[in-house]
Amino acid sequence: MSTIAEQFSAAAKANFEANLALYTDLTTKAFAGVEKLIELNLSAGKASLQESTATTQKLFAAKDPQEFFSLSAALAQPNTEKAVAYGRHFASIASSTQAELTKVAEAQVAETKRKVVEFVDLATKNAPPGAESAVAFVKSAIGSANAGYEQLAKNTKQAVEALETNVNSAVDQLSQAATKGAAHSSKK
């Protein structure tokens, strides 16, 4: 039978390896999300540059100020719609990346909690007589840490949900404003 020190050493090593795997997985998922956002921004920038060139050419071809302003108003609506679509796509990428990161972190925390409880139970069985108060203290500390983490996870999840709601609301308001603006400019 191994000693408590050997068990602790093995548990610490397993914990280190689990944390390394967690950080690697989180980093990979975060980079994947950033990569998607960069891809979105590059394609949006490229499309914007091409459309700006075409728009400028159309505006320079206007024969009088009224045609220029009519073209300006007509060209503004598609740009607003594209901005709304961009905002929705951006929010979707951010939301899915956050969900993946949360899922990985929650799975790791659950596994770590299971291992800690397993280790404490094993250590309790092998604890020398008279160590009951130390074992109770460790169990209490673990319980407090778990409760703190669960509250932090709950608060973080609520904050992310609130952020998503605010982003979606802002995109919806922009969309409504763009629709009203287009309706107003087409009545002129």
C-alpha cells in the first residue's frame, strides 16, 4: 500500500496533466474562434473594398446632385443590411466559441472534483488516528471551493447570456433603424 505522500504526489501529477490538457484544449478552441473571426473580418473587408470601389464609380457617374443623392440613399440600405448580417455572424461565432469553452471547462471541473473527492476519501481511509479534524477541515475547504466555483460559473454564464442578449438587441435595433431609414429615404 502506498503512503499518503505517494498518493498526494500521484494526484498532483495527474492534476497537472489534466490542467495542461485543459489549457491546451481551451487554447485550441479559443484560437479556432479567433480564426473564424479573422476569416469573417477578412472576407467582410475584402467585400467592403470591392463594394466601395463599385459605389464610388456609380456615384462619380451621377449626372446631377439629385441623382447623386438618390444613388447614395439607395446604396446605403444594402450596406446597413450587410452590417446587421455581420453583427449577427460575429455574435454567432462569439457565442459558439463561448459555449465550447464553457463545455470544456465544466467537464474538466467535474472530473477534477471527482478526483479530489476520490483522493480525499482515500486519504481519509489511510489517515492516522487523531487526524479527523484535519480531514474535516480539508473536506470543508474543498466544499467551500466547489461552492465558490459553482457560483462563479453561474455568474459568468449569466454575464455571457446578458452580453449575448444585448448584442442581439443592438443588432435588432440597428436592423429596425435601417429598415425605417430605407423606408423614409424611398418616400422622398
